[in-house]
Amino acid sequence: MKVSGAAVCAADAVMLWYSHVNRYNPGNSRNPVWRSVLHDCGRAVCMRLTHALEKNSMEYVISVLLSGISVGGQYALIAIGYTLVYGILRLINFAHGDVFMVAGLMGIYFTAVMPITLSIPLVILVTVALGFTIERVAYKPLRDAPRMSVMISAIGVSYLLQNSATYITGGQPMTYPTIPFLASTIKVFGTHTKWVVILTPLLVLLLVFLLTQLIDRTKIGMAMRAVSKDFETSRLMGIKINSVISMTFIIGSALAAVGSVLFFTNYPAITPMAGAMPGLKAFVAAVFGGIGSIPGAVIGAFLIGICETIIKGLPSSWDVSVFSDAFTFALLIVILILKPQGLFGEAATDKV
Amino acid sequence: MAGYICLLLLIVTILENLSMFIPGMPQVLQPTSPLFTVLKKGAVYSLVAVSMNLLNGFTGLFSLGQAGFMLLGAYTYAILTVPAKMKDQVYYLFGGSLLKTSLVDIFGAVFGTEGVGRAIAMVLGVVLAIVLAGCVAAFFAYLIGLPVLRLKSDYLAIATLGFAEIIRAIFQWQRLGPITNGANMIKGFPTFTSFNITDSSGQVLFRLSTFVPFLVSSICILLIILLINSSYGRAFKSIRDDEIASEAMGISLSKHKMLAFVISSFFSGMGGALFAMYVANAQAKAFTSVMTYEILLIVVVGGIGSISGSVIATFLYVACSEWWLRFLDSEMVLSSGFKVPLLRNGFRMVVFSVVIMVIVLFFSRGIMGDRELRLPGISARPVRPKSADKGKAAANAAAQTVTEEKSSDEQEG
């Protein structure tokens, strides 16, 4: 198949571009031996990958990529919540992934008693209320405490939400209801897929557009930017810190609720631990894109979603699908070492 | 301090063997009683909690990699001690293990496989395996520490958490099956009950299964206390209080952070080995981030920066979750016919997490804050010792008093 040649060419092109960049920026990589070794490794991996691809059909590749994009979009919706909160409070909101899981559970319980058209808005509303309450009860009292205490409080909330979910569901995996439109199948590029897979990236782009408009054009958006720039000064300037922080939690929770509807339509079972891993991955996406930056978080999330699905889709004889979660964290560590501020983040300066 | 430890070990041994020599002891002192589960698990967890406190509370490095290092320790111990004749059975999916022998078998070849020789071989093999478990965890901590210790507070937390997840994935990889048994559990290695002294027919003569974890963790905790009271310990605390000032005082930040990280991981690895002995198996999927969170919450409840606090909190936590609050998980109907609402499976953990949230929010200093428990005979020393064995003694005493309460409760019920 043509793909093999194309992928090897792509590896060569990337290395060419990389060496080109480094010629003008010699500080990045001083060791040409290291670079050529990297190139050879990259080439070898590409050859193996394409070898594996040749055995599969183009349709398979497309379906893997499509589902990667959709998983990425769902991570993006969670990642925005992380990046907004971190940008303003400098807090890794460990409970955010569990809020996402609780939203999924509410989706199950609400659709059991009312029509879907009513239950989805209600899920979003109640999730927003949950996020708002968590902030008021667990984070607000610790506003002046050391950062570590707030993070511990977040871990405590996450523990509480998981245990409550275990209590309410009885620890059994719950089946997510099929939403008529989203779960129906459609044929794209010769592969059958669900509507949700196609719809997710579009919806994400729309929501991100609206959110950037909110942040760039409105008064509350301006306040959010000010607070993330300098907490103390904006407080002195008369910005109502608490309402700004509540707003970020409201936006984050609403997006997480939307994300949960999309995510769990694809993954039929919800367990109390279902939120932890997507939550951590979304956080990694936020770090990857540069914490505090919304486009960064979205791009990072898409990248992680696609890579993860590719790893899961590799031939089963390689036995690498167990690394689909580990890959995300390896990426995190590489990013933290090479470019701690992320793709679009601003370099933080510590004043002594 | 050594005196208190000896006293504690003596009490544990007597408690454990009371039912053996005096017939008609109450249920709570029988070997199957939850008291001994609590004591064993508490001893294991207190070592891990103290090692986490060394890092988070005394050096100010917020690390969430504890479960990963415990996993390394547990697997090292398990791989090194599964007896040669058990290997084919344990690794049946992979046609036997890559490692054909075990430490116990190696020592057995020297000291003999019968009677006292067998006992010596087992003790030596197990002790060496536990220490090696710590060493493997420490080695990996060194490798991991090189890149991640440059990171600041919450980035460090998330990077170490990520490393724990990566390690977990590697140990579940089927390709490593001949060593790690893939995603299946390793079992069949010596556990705490292997230390009970038996006669030739397998009848238990003298129980040591609670004594062993207490011995290992009190020695380790004692070593940590000595470290904290040394000049290194003071350097750790100064780094926690102010990095820039301590650097100005000539303390090498990278060296001391690395030292604290490696030592803490060493003891976590040993704790992991003890944990494998306690649950009698090693399986990667047990060591999730939830385990780290649990240990972190124990440390917070005990007081960040207090060794005795960590130990007391561990025993309280374990006793509540394994014993005292168990009744919350089953339905209860009072004698008047009133069915107590809410009680059903899982309610215990909800109550538990609410209590923890209350402590985190309103009593953020925990049980002990950064103070230590003082007992007569120790506070008079010139070097202010901060002791954990006192904490353990207190926890043990508490456990004993509760033993009495429990027995009276049972009479009422």
C-alpha cells in the first residue's frame, strides 16, 4: 500500500524540518548523534507501523482516527474545566473527573424517569449546581491556605464523590441509555460509525468558539483574564473574586456534563471509577497545551485522544494496548521536562 | 525508645498467643478476630504513611507516587520469594517463570530444608527479599527523581502520579509475563502466617504472624525517626519551610530532595513488600492512585509533619474501615422493628469520606498537627526524639481499650 512510503517520507520530512529549525536555534539540541539515532528509531517505528497498516484496510485506519478525534473532543470538554480552574486558582481540581462521572450517572437516573429532551438539560443544570457547591464548600474556606491543602481537599472531594457513587449504584457498572440520535449509525468514508463520533468535534469547536467569545468580549470574561493574571491585584481593583471563581466552576461543570453525555454514549458502562482516568488524561491535555490556555487544552486533548486510540488499535499481537493510559503520562513527563509551560502557555517567572 | 518498641512487640506477641495458652478467651482474641487484621494492616500502612510523611510533611515535596513504589516493592518481593516448586503452578499461563529459583530456596540449599535450617533459610530469604524490594523501589525513585524533582508542587504531584500509572501498565504487560505473571496475580510466596511456628503436622504452636509486620515496620519507622532527627532531617525541614533561604544557607536542594525521595521510596517499597505479604498476593491492579489518595488522607488526618500522628491515624483509619464501622455496611433492624435507614453496602466509605472532608476543612492540622506524642522517659533526652513507637503504643492501647468496649458491646447485642 502507498501508506508505508508516505509514512516513512513523513518521518524524514519531520526530521528535516527539525534539523532545519535547530540550525537557527542551536540551544535546543546540541548532539547530532542523538538526533540521528532518534531519526533512525523514528524511521524504524514508522516502518513497523506501516507494515502493520498494510495488513489492515484503509477503512480500519479511518475508523480508528475518527474515534480518536471523538474521544479527543470529549477529553477537550473536560480539559477546559481543568485549565480554567488552574488558570485562576492554581489548583489541580482532582474532583473534576468525578464530577464528570457523576454527570454520567445522573444521565442514567434522569432518563429513567423523564424524556431525554428534558433530562439532558437537567443533567447539565444539576452538574453545574454540583460544581458550584463543591467550590463553595470545599475550596472557598481554604482560599488563603497553602496550595497543598486545597489540593488535598480536592482529593478528599474526589474520594467522597467516588464513594457516594459506589453507595448509590451499589458498585455495579451502570448502562448508559441510548440517546436516539447520537447512537444511530452513519456511514462515513466507507466505515460505519455512530453519529456521536461525527458530532463531537463539531460541537467542541462550537462550544470553544462561544467560550473564547465569552472570555474575550464580555465583562466577566475580562474579569476572568484579570484574575488569572494576578489574583491579588484584581482583588484590589474591585473584582469580585468569588463570583469569578464560581463562574469558572460553572462553565467547567457545564462542559463536563456535555462531555459526559457524548463520552458515555460511546462507552456504555459507568463505574464509580469511570471519571478518574478521563479526568487525569484531560488534565494532561491541559498541561500539554499550556495550562490556562483554552485552544491549547483543546489541541492537547485531540492529540491525546487520537494517540490513545491509535495505540489501542495497533495489532493485538504487539500487546501494547495496556500502554494506552501510560502513554498519556509519558507524554506529560516529556512535556514537563522539555517545555513545562506547554504549547501555548506563558512562561511563569518566580520572583524572589 | 528501643524499650518502648520491645514493650510494644511483647504486648503484640502476648495478645496474639493468649488464646493459644489460655482456653476460653473472648472472640476478639481468637486468631480470626478483626483485631489482628487491623494490627497487621495497620503496621503495614503505618510504614507507608510515615514514608509518605517523610516526603510530603518533612521535605515539602508533594509526591503522589506512593502506590507505584509499593507496587515495585510488592512485585520484587513476590518474584524473588515464590518457591521453585510453586513456580509452574503460579506462572502456568507462561509455562513457568524465567527465574528458576527463589531466595528461600537458595538459602535452603545452604541451611537445609528441614526443621531449624528451613526456618533460618526462610527468615533470611524473606528479610533479604524485603530489603531488595526497598532497593528496587529506591533505584527507580532515583531514575524518576532525576527529571521530576525539578518540578514544583502540583506539577511534581501529577508527574509522580503519572509515573505510578506507567509502572502499573508495565507490570501488566503480557510480554513480561514470565517475570511478572502479566495481569495475573503472583501468589504462593511466604506470608505473615508462614512465620507461625508449627509442629511437623502443621499444628500451630506459637503465633508470630502479627509480630513480624510490627517488627519490620517499627525498625523502619525508627530509622526514619533517626533520619529526621539527624542533620539531614533538619536540612529536609528547612527545604520545606523555605527553599531559597535553605539554599542560601548552603543546603544543596537537588541533593537533599533526591535523598528524601529515594529514602521515602525505599521504605514505601518495603511497605509494598509487607503489603504483598499481608494480602498474600501481588497484583498490579491493586496499586491504583486510589491507594495513594488513601495513604495521603491518612497522613493528613494524622497531621502533616508528625510521625506519631501518621501512626495513630493509620491505626484509627484501618480499625474504622476494617472493624468498627463495618456495621454501617449491613442493614440493621432494631429490636422495636425499626429499620435504620441508609445502611447498606458502601455506606461506611461515604461516612468515612465525609469525616475526612470535615477534618481536611475544619481541622486541617489533623490529630497531632506537627507535634509529636511524648511519653515519659523519652522527652528527657538531650536530642529531642520524635517517636513513632509511642504513637503505636498509644494506638495499641487504644485498640486494647476498644477490645474491652467491643466485648461489652457484643454482650449487649
